[in-house]
Amino acid sequence: MKKTLASLVAGALLFVGVNGVAQAGPYNLYSPYFAWDNNFNNSSISWSPSSGQYPQWTASFNFSSNSLYGYPASIRGWHYGWNPTGDTLFPRQISSASTIPAAFSYASGGSNMAGDFAYDMFLRNDSQKSTPQLEVMIWAGNNSYPIGQPIATGVITENGVTYDLWYGDNSAAGYYVYTFLPQRSSVPASLPTSGSANIDIMHFFNVLKGRASFSTSMYLDVVEAGCEIVRGNGWVSTTWFQVNAQ
């Protein structure tokens, strides 16, 4: 994922994506996973990966103005054709999978914090491990809005959380984006200090059946779990990430 901030909408953030770079910062291997400091435009993000066996990390920063500074993440699969682990779980044709269980927990601390914790998935119409042809995001704790517009409300309830569906043309990157956004009555003032999103990604793909740009014949290249850093003086962390496909 590499995105640039386009504008502010009703006090929340609207993002527009552009083509990603295979490696925008340091990374660490936790085979079959890897974690990396996906910082944009050499932003000043201090990134500390865990020395253990799990794909955990902490990113510290001090940004007073709204922009999209990075998406440090824990990853399994191929990000724009790049995967330093050699893991072969992905690409995986969606029609061949019955379940894609994923677990993601996160934490943050600081002041004036803005952004979103989210799963990010890239899909293609073939298994070539290359530039994405569709992006699907599942957001967790956030105080922002996704690209595009809401197209359906209450499309799925997973592990007690109900999601609305957004859709937008990521014209700069050359593909469309679906975002599952947790329902809420108002935009939170700041990022949550902790949270989790334990889901079956296949349930969300089932919701997309019959919708534009998506087909179960597509291949899932990657599942990422991280935080889009937009503003604040503090830190964000992925405390757990796990994904599989069967």
C-alpha cells in the first residue's frame, strides 16, 4: 500500500492511492511472515521490529499536520510482487478457498493521533504476483474515512462488529478499492489505544460476489495488517498477526 492524502471530508480523512513501491523501508523476517516499515517519501518514522519469532513491531513518530506518512505492517504474501520469505501460501485463487482465518491485534499511545488500523489485500485476475488489479481493505480501529463512497450498509457482522461497504476508483494506482468500514455513530477523536479484528476474510469476499471489479476467480496475492499513520505524536504497534487459507 502506498497512498497520498487527498483531502479532509467532514473532519475525517479521505485517501487516494498511488502505485506502491516493493520496499520503502527496513523489514524483518518471521517466516512465513515478514514485517516492514512501509514509510512514504522517507517520512520520519522510527520503526522497531520484535526480536522474537512473531511479526510484531512498533512505529514511533511526531507529525503535527495531516498527511499519509506510512503503512507499517505485518505481511503474508506478495506485496507488488515482493516477498522476501519464499512462502507459497499466496497467490491463492479465491474460488479454491473455503476459509481465510485472520487474527490482528494492535495498540497505540500518544496525543493528537489520527489514522486507521486495517487489513489490506491485493488481488489479481491471474497468479503473476505483480501490480494489483483490485484492493480490498477491512478496517478496524480508526478515526478516518476510506476512499470512495458508501455503497451498502450493514453488509456483514463478523465477531460482533457490523460493517458498511465503501467503493472507490483508485485512479492513480489503476484499480478500484473496496473497504469494509466498522459502523459507528460518529468519528472518534483519536485512535483507540488497543483493539483487535479476528475474522474470516472469506466471509467478506462472499459479500463481494456479483459486485463490480470482483470475481471469485481472482487470486489473492497478500494479506497485510498494519496502521496508516496520518498524524500524531506517539506510537502504533501490531501486537499479533496470523493468517492462513484452506
